[in-house]
Amino acid sequence: MKHSPFFLGALCMSTLCLFGCKKAADNRPKRVPATVTVTYRGAAVEGATVTFHPANPDGKPAFGRTDAQGRASLTTFDPNDGALPGDYVVTVVKMVGSEQSLQTPSTEIGAMPANPVQGGAPPLQNTGARHLLPAKYADPNSSGLRATVNPSGENDFKFDLQD
């Protein structure tokens, strides 16, 4: 039985796609959906970076960027995949100034510091950027914001920032 080169090529490509598109097992720690709402003086805060710094040194940080309603879904490894269950210190940062001075957490595995609360977070570069929220909320040691992500149930956190 003779097959045309086109048929053999199509057969090879479909076989590669069938086996190559198989989703790999996710061996990363289990995340649970978690959302946050940030207000300042009662008004929604848009464009703030909210970071959940784990209290457990073996934990992983989670972060999100607030929308026009002040809401964000947290990300640990993949966009909007949630946070690991556990206790967190929370920071909220919104700055204006040089784009180079603003640090947005990376979604790459291992790209974020293991535990910023213990001094692992790199400082923001001083290039003229300024805080639009009280600076205390940008520092895990002074924010006063805490959250516990539960393994089941609702994890919807609300933070009303004050001066």
C-alpha cells in the first residue's frame, strides 16, 4: 500500500499534536481562588499592586493588580490561579513616576522573592516615583494588613486604607 507524502506528513503532524498537546501534571502546591478589593478613603483604588507575602518561609507570594472597581484576582504561578492556603502580610502599592521605577511582580516560577517580609524584596529604584497611597501600605513591616487564605470557602478580602 503506497501513501502520498502529503498523507504521511499529515499523519505525522496529527500524531505529534495529539501527544504533544497533552497537558502536563501540575505538581505545584494547590492554590485556591482568592480576590481582594481595595478602597482608599472609601473610593475604589484602580491600578494598585496588591501583594500577599506569606508568613510561612516556605510559602509563595501571590499578587494582583486592581481594576476600576478596586478588585483583583490573586496570582501565584499562572494568571488568576489564586493563592496558597495560609497566613499573609499584605502590601498595597500605587505609584506614579518613571515606569522604570515601578516593579510589577513576575508570573514566572521562582521570580518573586521567597519571603519579602524577611528582607527578600528588592527596594524600588528612586527615580522620581511617588506613592499615591500612604507609604506605610507598601512595606510589609508597617502595612498592618493581614489575611488568612482558607483551603475551602470564600477568600474575598476587603481592605479600606486610611491616612
